[in-house]
Amino acid sequence: MFGYDGLYIIDGSTISANPGVNPSLTITALAERAMTFIPDQATASTGE
């Protein structure tokens, strides 16, 4: 996706096809990590 500032795409496709375990916790961890890059709306609008 080009031309969309601030767009983050989070996907579980980075995990191998058959890791031998359920990947749901890893996908959740990836989403939580990505959330650290998204600025909080309250602090973004005030500049703090």
C-alpha cells in the first residue's frame, strides 16, 4: 500500500507454514509489538 501515511498492515504470514504449534500467541505478540509503533491519539494531538 503506497500513498497512505500511517497505515500499518499486520499479518501472520511471517510465520512458517507448519511451525508445529498453534501460532495464535505469536500472531498476538506481533500485533502487540506493532501497536507500540502507533502513536496514542491523546498524546499525538497535544504533542506531549
